[in-house]
Amino acid sequence: MTDKNKYQGQCFCGAVKLTASGVPQAMGYCHCQSCRHWSAGPVNAFTLWKPEDVHIDQGQEHLAAYQQTAQSLRKWCTLCGGHVLTEHPALGLTDIYAAILPTLKFLPSVHVHYQETVLRMDDGLPKMRDVPAEMGGSGEILPA
């Protein structure tokens, strides 16, 4: 990596490659049932970027998308099934899964949708009932 503000990532097989530039708008953990089901894990580690800071460098033709709700357009590689990113058009943000960006230092600041958690995490971070008020949520912090 030649630029410390550029982070390269790829799908599981490497056919789809992307670059995220600058700094993420937020990093944290999502505990909602939808993200858990999609990721096949108990929690999803997210990094949120402005869409203009995310570029597909290779393999655009291998990306497929699924949109269950208007809030999320999930994209994955059709060759390996590796999850790549989720676009959140109403929020003006793109979530690149933290594991996709190996050189980005993951510094989570919040847990969202914690009322749906199946994995309690005692890490001192705020646990939000849903999402921040500025993102259309209640902004309510749950007791630890």
C-alpha cells in the first residue's frame, strides 16, 4: 500500500477488488437479525464510507446484488459467494465489511441494534437500541 489513506480489499477468491479512500465515517458492530443472517455470524463488524470513497477496481462483472429492503443493497462475488459490501442509499453510506479491509485498523465506536443481540459484548462501547437519531433511529443507549 503506497497511500496510508487507501485501503484495498477483495472478495474471498480475489476476483472482485476494491479500494476505500480517506477515513470511514463510522466503525462498529451491528447485531440486527438481518446482518446476522446475511453474515452467518453472531455479529457484523462494519466500516461506513461515503460512496464516492469506495471504488470497485476489478471484477465489477462478478458482483451480484440483493435488496430485501430499501435501506440495504447487499453485494457479493458470484464466483466465490464472498460478501463484499452493502450500499445504504438513504443514508448516503456504503458498508465495507471490516474483514474485507485487512490493513484498516478497525476502531469500533458503537454497537447498533443491540436489542437484537445474541452475543453480549462487554467492551465498554455504547450499545444502541437501534441506530443514532441522525440516521433515523431513536438514538437510545441501552444499559450495559
